[in-house]
Amino acid sequence: MKKVIGDNVSRSILTFYLVFAMLITLNSNKISLWTSQKQLKRENFLSYMVLTSAEKIEAMKSFLNKTLKRENFNENHKEIIPYEELTKPNSEEKKKGEENNKSGTIALLPPYRFLIIGDSFVAVSGGVGEIIENELLNYKETTVKRLGVVSSGLSRRDYFDWYKKAEELINEFSPNIVIVMIGSNDAQTITGPDGKKVASYGDENWNEQYKIRVSELLKIFKEREIVIFWIGLPIMKEERYSSRIKNINNIYEEQCSKNNAYFFPTWNIFADEQGRYKPFLKDENGVNQALRQEDGIHMTYFGGKILVREFMSSLKEKIGLEPIDQ
């Protein structure tokens, strides 16, 4: 009996180290995304270690690459995306953009301390959050702190409590601007910190409960006079999931308008003229480039650059960022 137990433990340890080696030498980014899609259960010890290792290694990769990316970002990733399709937004998107920009420039002086928070869109190397971070570092008197947590959101406070973490980050970093991109994991059961169910997705009270969650997070920043930019989620490949995300986006937009926050919609940037999911866009050479990862959720680097260019254009209309090279 002892030998069987010992063999099982040995196999588990060996499996863990093999996976750990794969995470380092192959692609921890893809494993992180895979775990978020498959809802890997953390109560299983080995599964927990795999997921935790993936997240930690992504953070390590991001840290090690940050200095080089800050120095070489403009040189290696110049404006190469013509995206002529994006120069003529449809009337709905244009109307939303005008509404979001109606307040004009924000009365905020440098130094600017940007806090970027969110789920895997913000967490992974080469994702939207990292692209925004690198863009912001090209401006004077700008400091950036980014925290993304794979598989996190506002629905499952028992998994990760963004409200508690937001308070901690404010106390540690003292931001005056926050950028939020979250929600891709939230179209599910809402739970309390103790894991007890509050509402299942589809219940009559789900929307109201989720509105409370969004409003609570916004108020944490609003009460401290931190300027809030909330990036909406893009259209998704799978229709049922996409309809849920659209519902969540509507809640974000509504709650942002009630809490003096700026909502930046991305839905139509990644939809075609018929409002359908758009997987490709031509680059400057006329070659189709993938906008999204194979999962139909996350961005490719190409797609992330398009999103960030549109977002930065909107942000710079409100905040007087001055490029370092001027």
C-alpha cells in the first residue's frame, strides 16, 4: 500500500516538473488561456500548480521583457496597420464615441500614474494590457502598473476578489488614472466571497446583481477621484457566448455613465459591415492577418495593436500626454 501511494506521489511530482519545463520552454501564454477556457479546477492540487505556474511565468516573462520593449517598441512596431475599414465607423459606434467624448479634455496634470487591471486580456504577454502599457511608457511623466489575473472577473469573488485587490493597489501605487478591461469570464454564476451562489446567469436578478458588482468597483476609484477608462469587450466568435458578452458590455456602458467613467466600445472594431465576427484584416501589404486567437476570444498581437491604437486615440483626446521624443 505504501509503495502504491509513493508511486502515485512520485508520478504526480514528475508530471508537475514536466509541465513546469514545458511552461518555460514552450508557451505558458497558451496554457494560461487554455486553463481559462476549460475552467481548470483549482481544488485539484496538480491542476492548481499548473495554472499557478503558468500565471507566474507569464508575469516573469513580462517583467524581463519590459525594459527592452520600452526601448524598442516604436522601432519594432511602427504604425503598419492601415485598417481602412476602421476609418468609417458605423453610425451606432460613432454615436457612442461622440457621447463618450462629450466632456472634452480632463483637468488632470502630470505626472500620470496609470493602473491597468483586468483578466487575461491584461495578464498575458503580448496582450492588450501589455500593449497599452508599452504605448503609455512612450510619454513623459508617465508611470504604469499593470495587474492582470487569468480566469478572474467580477462574478466569482471566491476565486479572486478584485474589490480587495483594487484597494490594495490604490494604497500601494496611488494611481490617478485606471484602465479596466475585464469580463470575459463573467457570464456565469455570481458568487459571494464565501462561494455561495448569488445568481445564475439567466436568472431574472443576474443583471441587477452584476450591475452592483460593476458599480462597486467603479465607486472604489471614483471616491478617490481616480479617472476611469473602461474598455469594452470585443465581439466573440461563438454566438451564444458573444450574446452574453454584449449584454455585459451594455451593463459596463450604463454603469460608467452613472459613475463619471469613460467607456470605450470595441465591439464594432472587430465586427464586419453586417455586424458579424471578423477574423481577419488586411495589413499594409494587402495580406490578411488574423485579428483573434484560435479560441475566438483573445487578440492576436496584430488585433491588439488595432484595439490599442483606437483606444489611445480616444485617451489622448482627454489627457494631455506628451511624447518623450519631443
